[in-house]
Amino acid sequence: MPPSPVLKPKNRFSSDNTALQTPSQISDADGNTAEVTETILSVSGMTCASCVNGIERHVGSIDGVSSVKVDLMTAQATICHVSQMVPADSVRTAIEEMGFEASVLSSTTRNGKNSSAANNAALITGEQPVESWFNVEGMTCGSCVATLTDLLTVLPGVIAADVQLLTAQAMVKHRPRDIGVREIADVMSNAGYKATPLDMDSDANGGAAADPSAMALKNLEKHRKKAAIRFYWSLLFSIPMLIISMIIDMALPKSNPTAQAFHRKVFKHYSVSVICIFFIATPAQIILGAYFYKHAFKSLYRAKTANMDVLIALGTTAAYIGSIISVTIQDGDGEQFFETAVFLMTFVLLGRWLEAIAKGRTVSAVEALVKMQPEEALLVRVQPDQSAPILESINTRQIQLGDLLQVNNGMRVPCDGVVTRGQTDIDESLLTGESVPVVKSEGSAVTGGTLNISQSIQMRATAINEASTLSRIVKLVREAQSSKPHIQEVADRVASRFVPLVILASVVVLIAWIGAGAAGNIRREWLDSKQAMGGFGNTSSMDGEHGREPMAYGIFSLLNAVSVLVIACPCALGLAAPTAIMVGTGLAARFGILVKGGGATMEAASKIDIVAFDKTGTLTMGKPAVVDSYVDESLDARSAGFSAWLSASIAELESLSSHPLAAAICTHIRENRQAEGAAAVPPQLLEHTELPGRGMRATVQIPAEFVSALGWPEAANSARLLVGKDSWVKDEGCIISTPLETRSRWSDNGHTPVAVALVPIAPALPGSVVAAFALADQVRPEARDVVSKLKQRKIEVWMISGDHPAAANAIARELGIDHVMAGVLPEQKSEVVRLLQQRGKNSTEELPPLVLASPANNTTVGSPDLGKQPTDLAGISAEPLRSRLTRWIPRLGLSKTKRRPYAKVAMVGDGVNDAPALAQADVGIAVGSGTAAAMETAPALLMRPTLYSLLTFFDLSRTVFRRVKLNFVWASMYNVVCIPIAAGILYPAVDRGLPPVIAGLLMIASSLSVMVSSLSLKLYREPKYEKVSKK
């Protein structure tokens, strides 16, 4: 039995802590630094936000627990704690003591010395230890245990081994990079103990860690089945109760023989009907009510809070005991309403069942991702004698790093890997949202879960199990769906205080109506309406045909109080946000958008005022291309074919370099060569040299017919071919012959010039530039359309770039961006984002020019007129950026006397230099082609290679949070309107009230309506975007 949790005298935990970054190390009771363990538990039995808040407060008050995050929709809790102070089993016990069923899914220790990015890298490469479980056959005594333990601990890569004789299982902690599960199983089997790796998703009781996402789906299905069984049991009591109390007692006339038989007195003054109803209601109250009593007691006693079960338990108990008192005091002639308690529990259990079904629909996105993972894979075993390899079918959990696998047509890729043989088409639509298959050949990376729709291929496994891309995406989606936006935190606080207020309101209603009845202010019509079937029956028939006396005003008051108890619904408030966010994040994943920040990120994205783009790799493709070129046409006029020979020589030389500019020049020449034809005289390169930071140099043999065209003597039949920077070419003694107009145009547009020169070796003559290329980063084809549509939505668009102002302004002109901050150093981008946030929304003022100094360059950044070049302020003395920003704050309207509203800023980037700005922004968005640092920092990730996903993300976020607000308005208005009606506020106007049974139905309808409203988000379709033409 694990030790009981130690409760601290004062609760230091609040639900707000879940939004903070959990530390990887905290101090234990003795002040020593201890590593934090993250434990994920499955929790069943939660019904509303009060349950969530109760668990968070109770578990958060345990000494050694640093953070608690409970997700109502997936029925899971993520606890960060010090395992030396609070073991995972103690956390589970603490939750079970509150009346919930809990089981540990996974428990991992965070490395405090490494960042999350480093931990992810260790997981992918197999350096992070994992626990694997095995069923072991053949152990008979302690000697077998000792033998296996010694055998396992000496294996390379094995950190620890725990062999259990009673359960016939073994746990091995190992590094997958060094040794895999199959190799460990083979070692034990070769020693005479047949070992079989356990499926980590199985229900074995060996303590094997389970995949939280898969278990969430299993738990939801298990919860749905339990809810269905409870509802079916309730029908055994409610159907007979319906027949007797509603049909025989109320619907049948007095002359009917069946009615006469049930109205006959058989025991003292009690009729057959009353006795039958009592013996139906009593076991129903015990059997069905036990579920509500247990959860209500533990909620009040353990968690010190009141949830929905408390209201149901109070309402049904009041109806049951009130009926007994009424019938007993009046010797069987008193008003009884046993059916109210039975029908209430039936309707609540029906609602719980329908909610469980709806919750399963909301996690369909995670379910689709989990089902993408195949269960089996084909392992290719290469034979030592070079014979045909053998294909063996294995479980995907048994794949090891470096395994050679075969993926046939129609099979899903079992894990991440690299194609080693063959070529095929892969359908990646469920990961990226792109319906067009992607061609994969030797050397191409493939992702686990994607579908092979063409030819068979062989691949080498590079990431397995939890380290695979699919598993990490599922984890991100699951964590995103459990993230709480600010509006939900407010609703949770309201829900936590809601139930006590409802109980207080019910007591007030009871006292008020008793006082009104004692004063004679309750009319007979009101009593008759309560006495009739459902409150809407024929009161005259009740009084005349059966001759009953009007209901006692005490019973009337009690029924009104019960109606208040059962109609109040904190569940609708608690489900308003998480259900919509669950569906929204699932839709985003389907469209190739990973919202790692969950609801908080989508809430901020729905209110964006400013979008700041990085230039290189975000607005542009991040790959240079030749946009203009110059060739000395006079040389071609003197000797035909010179240009073709020169292009071939340049292409051959540049193909020997790995520089991006060289690759771009080769591509440009290759495309032009296809249109113009090959050179008549092939080039001859004798030797070549690459000079870093300058260019390429080679010795070429010049054909005789071209020597005279260059104006050289006949002896000059060899020369040095230079391809590189203008400054380097000048240093080599070459004359720049590129027209001044062309060079000015390239400079104005921020293009990068590359000069091509020929320098004769002998005799010593000056060389000359015979050609030149202008290169620039290619703008994404959809970038202009995206910028235009953002402006149409009244979103301000900025570009923050570290590039030269001329290059940045040229791209801005092409895309229609009015605000540019150029020459910004990586560490200064976050300061610019902060300044934009403080600048405020809907501001017409431009940011002032600021001198951002670096050791190598002093440049001006700001938002100059795009038709002009920024003024050179290199002579101004540099000062810290923060002081300069502070100096400009009064001019931006940020002084104490005039404050602007805070602006919500989204930063879109792709590089390491964008990571601080992505973290500073309200919404950091990384493009899928970006670096690992950017994707790790950003709370949103665009998986598709298009910026249209950004528009989809903003549009979907606004749609989701419009639905969240609608759900909250409906849930709030329901309680505001229905609780007074249940209390009897309409009696003076229409002589009718709300019976408890109808109140219970309305309570169920409120929760289901919120669920249906959120599920209707699945009808959302991604907008179709049409490109705008360039002006």
C-alpha cells in the first residue's frame, strides 16, 4: 500500500497555476533540489467543472505537487510532482478517495538540465531511457529471478531490470538507441525463459505504461458503456413507475377496473398503488441513488466542494423522504410524488449517457490520428548467406531503431524512417491536410501513419513509438485540447461557487413558499396545477373525478425547492468552452495546423490586431533564385555562340559548389539551356578553387574563335573564370562593365549581384566582367493574397526582418506591406514585438526610426516611405535598445496621461532567430519548414507549405470562440431564466409552475444543447482562397 499523501496546512494551489510553465526541478521538504515527475492518470466519474476544480484543489494541496491539470473531456489528469515525496500511486489514491476511479497511464521524469527541445531530441534519437515490460515463462523460484536480473543488467544500454516472480513479468529500463525490445526478449528466451514484449496499450496488470491518447479513447468508450448500463437499469424502475403513477393513477378513469384494483385499500389506509410505488421507489433510491450518494459524499467530505451529484442527491432524497412523510402523516391519503425521484435519476442517467456519446464525437480528431498507427509491420531479415531476405510480421511496438522494414501497396508506414529502396506515392492527407500524394524515392523521409498508395518500398526506421512524428502530433493535439482559455477559467470559478448558491436558493424558496402558505397567499389553482400530471394536466378532473383534497402547501413548497435544485445546471457552463475547443483543435489538425497552446492560443488568435512576419523563409521561399541577368551582347555579336559557351562554363563551375547562390545560378542556366539549346563548343575546366565569402575560381581553355572577340592576342588561350562578389572581382583587377542603370536597379530592389569575369593568364592583361546575375529570395506565390486578405479583415501587417532595408522594402512593395522594420538583430525582434503590443491597436501612428547597432553594422529600422530609402544614421552613437524604445514611448501615446489599448500581436517566423519573438508575441506561429527551435517555441505550427493556413487558423479561431461565447450565453441565460421559473415566479401570471420532472428534463436539455452546439462546428469548411493579381 502506497503511503498516504501529506496534506499541507494551507492550500497554496490554484487552477491558474496550470497555465504556467512547470519547472523541471523544485525543492523537496529538506530544501534539496529534486527532479519533477510528470504523471498522466485516467480519471473516470467526472461530470462537470466542479469535479475538475475539486480534483485540482485537493491534489494541488498535497506537499510535493507542483501543478495539476485536469481535462474533463478526455477524462485525464496531468500531475507534476516530486516522486520521492509523492509517488504516483499516492496521487492516484488521493483522487480515488474523492470518489473517482483513477489509474496511472504514464509517469516520466523531466530532465532539469535540458530544455524540452533537447528532451525531444533525446527521445527521437533513442538516448532517453524507456521502460519496457515482458511476459516471462518458465520462472519457478527466486533463483530464476536472480539469474534473469543479472543477465539483463549487464546488457549494453540496460539501466535497470525488475523481474517479478508472482506476476511472471519483467520490467527493463533501457535506451532504445543501444538495445531494443526484441533483442532483450531474445536474450531472455535464449536463457530458457520465453519472453514476450507486452503491448503498452494492453490492459495487462503489469504496470506497463499506456499511451494516454489511446487510453483516453478507451476510457471514453468504457465510460459510455457504464453510463448506458446505468440508464438501462433505471428503466427497470422508471417504466413500472410510469405505468402505475402516470397511466393508472392519472390517465385511467375511476370506473376502469384496473384503476379500481390499484386504488383499493389493502393495508390499513394504504392503496395498492401507493404500496407498489413505494416498493419501486425504495430499491431505486438505494440502487440508483448509491452512485449519486457516493460521489456527493466524497465531493463534500474529501474535496470540500459541491458538484452536480450533490444537487441530484439532495433533490431525489427530498422527493423520496417528502413523499414518505406526506403519505404517513395523512394515513395513505396524502400527496405522494415518489415518481419524481425515480424519473429524475432516470433522466439524469440518460443525460450522462448522451453526454458520453457526444464527448466521444468531440475527440474524433484524436481518434483518427490514433487509428492511423498500424498494429503490425513487415520486418526484413537479411540472411548472412546473401540469400533472399525473410519477411517477418511483428507488432509495431517491437520495432527497433535501424530496423529494415517493407511497406507494401495499401499499407500504412509503421514508423518514421528513410526510404532505402523503391519509389512510391504516399498519402499524407491526415497529417498535413494535403490531398495530393507525395512522391517518395530513395533517401526521402517518410512519416509513420501515412498511406502507401503505389509501389512497395523498403525503409530504415529512424524514430519509433512515442518518438515518432505521429505520436508527438497526437500528444500535442491532446495537450492542446486540455488547455484552458481565460474565458473557461472564469466559467470554472463560477461553476465552483454555483452549487452552494443553488442550494441556498432552494432553501430560500422553500422557506418563502412555506411562509406564503402559512399566510394564506397560495391559491388553490396553484396547488391543483402541482397536483396534476406533470403540472400541465386537467386539474378539474383531478378534483372532481377522484375527489382528492388540494395539495398541502408544505408539499407544494418542497416540490418548488426540488425543482430549483434539479433545474440548475453547472454542467452546461463547464462544457461550454472545452467541447468547442476540443472540436476546434481537431479541425485545425485536420487542416494541417497544430495548435499546441490549445484554447488559450485560439482565444488570442481570435482577437489578433497585428500580424508581424519574418521575411526570409516565411514570406519568401528561403531559396535564392536568379531574377535578372546581364551578358555583354557585343561579344556574342563578334563571335556567335560565345554566350552559350560562357553559360556552360559557368554552370559547370557552379555545380562544383554547394552554396545556395551557386545552385540558383545552375538552375537558371539549365532552364535557359533547355530553351536555347546546348553550347556548340563544350567548356574545358582545368582546375577550380572555392574561396569562402568571395566566390568560385577556375582555369578554363578559351576556344580560338572567342579569343579575338575578347580583344586578346592569340596567345591568350587560357584564362581564370571568376564567379562571385563585385568587390572580389574588382580586387582581382577586373573592370566592371555592367551598365550603371542595371546596377542601380538591382541595388534599389535589394538584389544580390554576382559578377562573372574572365582574366587572361598570359600575357598579363586586365580582365573584364562579361556577365552578371541578380539573385533574390523568391516570394511565396500566395503571400500577396494572404497580406491582402489580412488587411481586408482590418489586421495590420508588419514585416520584421534582419535583412538590408533595400531588400526588405522591395519585398514589402511587391506584397503590399506598409510597415517594415529592417536590419533588426535576432535578439531585438522580441523588443520590436513588445513595442507593437504597447503601441496599441487601431493606431494611425508609425513607429519612429530607431538605430539598432551591431558591432559590424549600424542601420536604421522603422517604417519609412516605401518609395524612399531609409536615412543612414550610422554616425549616431548607439545606446541600448530598451532605452531608445523608452525614449520614444511618449511619442507613441504610451505615457501615463494617454494610454492606448493593448494590441494583440501574432508573430509568424521560421528560424532560430525568430524564437524569442515567437515567445514574446501573443500568438507565435511557426511555419512547417522552419527550424526545430522555432517550432518548439511557437504555440501554433503550420504543417502545410502555404501561408493560406494562417488565414484558416485565424478564421477557425474566430469561429470557435464565437461558438464558445454562444455556449456561455446560452448556459448563463438558461440558469438565469429557468431557476426563477422553477422557484414559481410565473404562478401569479399563468397559475402554473415547473414540476421537478420537467425541471430535470430541462437540465439535461441544457447540457445536450451545448454539446450539440459545439459538435455543429464539424460542419465548418476551410475557406477557398483565390489569388489576387499583382498590381
